[in-house]
Amino acid sequence: MDELVKQALAKWPNVPHCYGWLGLDARGHWRMRDQQAQQQQLPGDKIAHDALLGFINRNYDHDARGCWFFQNGPQRVYLNLEATPYIARSDPRHGFVVQTGAPLAQIEQAYLCDNGALILRQDEVVAQVDDRDMAQVLPALRLDGQAVSDEALLAWLEGGQGSLTLLHNGKAIAVQPLRYDAVPQTFGFQRAPQAE
């Protein structure tokens, strides 16, 4: 967290929290959601200002309820998450990098959901892989140690047999099936935080 943010928190500890005005979409874009976007359930405008993006990335955190927020000075701006708290993109150097720029070097768990989404976990980071990168990730999947065809992968998703793994940094990570609607509960986060 930025030092200026820590100082602002100490100076103004009781600033009301903000809900619904910021979102993270399933492709890792931060989105500003004005009143119209909120009322019409729209994703909002993509934030493109580099300094603001850096500030959000450095001050992104979560509370004990599993609600993710951007600490904007003394105010917490709670996020609406379209998918997971982090979105991973394939990266030739690190394998995967999340929207904050941090690499996922030591993936501990992988899940393939019934809708085809791939979820990766490393410590507290839970990241859905950007759907545009799935074509690059599919060759790293193995079913019983062999390259997996689209048909075999679909059969596995529908309850088929076999051991699915993801090759990452020279390691085979077991891939578990997961219902997409169970992702928030499984990992303990809220997609649309509300005021307490």
C-alpha cells in the first residue's frame, strides 16, 4: 500500500466506503461504473490512465468478508468482480501474469469449470485465465499424461474419467473440476459487495 494512502487512513479513519463504482471485468480491465452504468447493470468505462491504473494495482486488497477493494486514500472503493479477484494472462517469461502485473510463478491449484473457465490459485491469489489466452493454454493440458483433444476435454468436463493436469514451470498441476457458480464460495470472495 502506498505511504500516502497509509497517512490518509491515519488522518481520516472514518470515511464512508464506496460500493458499485469500480469493477474488474473478466479480461482484467478496471472499469469506472458511474450512476447510469450501475442503474443499467453495464460494465462501465475501461480505465486507461496509466498512473491511475498503477495506483489501483498497488492499493488493491480485500477485507475479512472476502470483499475486494481499492484503497483510495482514506476511502475503500469496493469492486464488483465479473469473474475472480484476479485475471491471469499468459506470459512468455512467467507463464502467467495477473492484471496487477504480478507473475504467477508457483501455481498451487488449478480448476477447470463447467463453462470452460480455468481458475488458478497461488496463495491468496485466485485468478481466472483471460478467455482470449485459453488457446495458448490448452496445449499445456494433459489427460493421463497425453496431449488432450477438444473432444476428450469436453468429455472430461462432463464427468469423464482420467487425470487432467496443467504443465507449468516444469511441474504437472492436478486440474480439478468445479462448477462456475461455486467459484466465489469455494475461494471465499464476493462478486458484488454490499454495505454492512
